[in-house]
Amino acid sequence: MANGFPIDGQLIERLNEGALGALEDDYASLGRQLARRGIDVETIRSRVAAFSVAVPSWGTGRGGTRFARFPLAGEPTGILEKLEDCAVVQQLCRITPRVSPHFPWDKVSDYAGLREVAASLGLGFDAVNSNTFQDQPGQKHSYATGSLTSTDPAVREQAVAHNIECIDIGRALGVRDLTVWIGDGTNFPGQQDLGRSFDRYLDSAAQIYAALPDGWRMLIEHKMFEPAFYSTVIADWGSSILAAQHLGPKARCLVDLGHHAPNVNIEQIVARLHRFGKLGGFHFNDSSYGDDDLDSGSVNPHRLFLVFNELLEAERNPRDGFDPAYMIDQSHNVTDPIESLLSSAEAIATAFAKALLVDRDMLKTAQEENDVMAAFQALRTAYRTDVSPILAMARVGAGGAADPIATYRASGWRTAMAARRRPAGSTAGIV
Ligand code: PSV
Ligand code: MN
């Protein structure tokens, strides 16, 4: 282990040496191209080097659908092994220094100890995610017909207590955000009173909110459907912002890119939430149909770019502040999760870097003058620029790999883990 990271540092150095000549050439050429547009490549590189996105602990295992899960030999079976895989991702790409844990999936008896293990692997923690969308063995009350919005006060009490426990765990892990997604809703018209369900949500959420320490945020994650297919209590950004405004300044909205109706303009939602000081964070992923949980930027990298374009607008006009939590939330059903996380982190940073290249003065002028094509070209010119040499130089400069996926494959990590780790089960996974 070099620097506490799992992969042999000399392998990374050796492979980087082989790639450096071509990389420096491409970087110099891109630098000249950008200089002609009045952009300093080094400034962009330092912004990219300072960028980070959290990886989900649950994303290190093979995901699944409601139909099946196909386990991968050597995938992690517990939080310690998940952290090892997250450390591999961070070692190679250097923009994923934090892990977002999910409870009770990642439950241990000693959280101070867990934080130390993570630190020894070069990792910290990000937002804690609560789970009242499943029943756990030995749980007193079932969430079958709801959790924070249940008609049964004892169920609501249990769900609130779990969220407060997550806050306590988060404190021990050095975290400052609690992400709350509930699956509560109905499958039949008439099954529940749509108004009173929301009232019960607000009441339960207020109890969680009251337990937030200073400096903490409660990130409310909405999702249009699934597991409730007729009505979902927190179905959209409207319900989310209403709840966040009702609760107070520590409550913010979290946008999971897969949680909207097809063709919804997500970048506009980003702008709206920021306008009212309620933009809390993101779960990045991609989709064709709904909550597909595909790899970030794999289907529609342009949408990711447009989201980052709004984020950079928000950063330039912070109003009451700009500090969204960036996380990945995907289900890796057919790939090695480490490779998917590497590819996704790269896609997210690429969207960020391209958005940095937008000529904002040209864009503003074109918008003011209603010069539609000039405004569009301000975005298009940035989007079609190949920023990969900037990302690679930032990565290598931070000690990462010039080509993360090739280096990962050369390391033989998964084969070694297949020999060392116990096999994971094949029960149907989370979507
Ligand atoms: C729900 O679909 C979700 O996006 C929430 O973030 C959950 O915590 C996560 O997925 C579970 O995989
Ligand atoms: Mn999510």
C-alpha cells in the first residue's frame, strides 16, 4: 500500500510515464486553442483539480433490478470492503475523496473506528442516507404502508427515530448532511388522503429537522414514482420545496437526475431551486426512461453539461450562498462497479469543465439582445471542446492515473478480491 491507498503506486507511475508525452502534447495544443478564445487552461485545470463528487457506498456492489441481481466475483460484501473499493476509485481519479453511506446497510458498532479506517484509506464521508423504505430483520413496525407518513403514530415515531440515529452516526463520521428519501405513497386511487399524507410528512420531518445540529442540512430527495405507482408523497421538486420552505433554512432539496418525468427540463429546476435558496444537492446518474440508475453521462452527457451550466450561473450569483452536495447514485448491473464509478466521475467532471468554458459575457449579451443563435453558440462552443487533457493533467498532478480504467485493469484488483472476499448473494437488489 502506498499512502494508504490499495493499488501499487509504482504501477500508476509506470503507466503514467508511458502516457505523459502524448498527454502533454494534447494539453499544450488545447491550451493554445483556449488561449485564442481568451481562456487560460491553467485556471480551468485548477478548478477541475479542486472539484469533487462523493461516491455512494451502495454503488460499489453490483446493483440489480426487481427481477434479478447478477453478483460479480470479488465484489464487496460489507462496509469495510466497500471502503477499499472506494479508495481504489479515489486513488485512480482523485476527485472522489468522500463516501456517502446508507443506513442501516452500512451499520457497524464503532463509527469512530470506521472513520479512522476510511481516513487510513485516504477517504472521508459525505451525506448520510436514511432508509425507511425497507423493513429490516427484527424491526418492530413495518413500513409496508408508509414510514414518515404512516397513519400509525408508532410507525412514524420509529421512522423519525431512525433518521435521528442517522444524524448521530453522521456526527461520528464527520458529516453535515442528512439525505432523506422515502418511498411513501399509494398504488390505488383513494388508498390515502393525499393532503393528510403530506401533513403527516411535514410533522415527522419537523421532528427530524429539530434534531439537526448547527451547520447541518436536511436534503429532501423527491422521486416521481416507485415503489408507489399511483401517488408518491414527495413526488416532485414542488412538494420538495414546499416541505423545505415549511421546515426552515436547514432544509434543502436534493435533485436525483433520474427522478423526473421523461423530458422534464432538469436544469430549469436547478435554477428555480437556487433562486429560492433551496438547492441542496444532487444524485448524479443517467436514464432513458425513468429512474434507470444508469452511469452518469452515459446516455445524455449534454443534459449533464446543461445542469452544470446552471450550477456555474448559480455560483456566479450566489444570492444566499452556493454549496450543493454532489453525489453519484447509480446501480451498476452489468459492469464492474469500480469501472462505472471511474467513468461516471470523469463524465461529471467533464460536464463541469465544459461549463467552465462557456463565454458568460457573450452569453449574457446575446440573452439581453435576444440573439438566440449567439446565445446557443456560447453553449455549443464550450460543449464541443474536448476537455479530456485537462482532466487527465489534473488527475496526474494529484497522483492519480492518466488512464484510470486501463490502470485499474492492469492492477488485477478484482481478480485479487475474488480470491480474498467471500461470494456475495444473488438476491434481487435495490433499483
Ligand atoms: C431512491 O430511488 C434513491 O435514489 C435514493 O437516493 C435512495 O437512497 C437510493 O436510491 C437507494 O439506492
Ligand atoms: Mn437518489
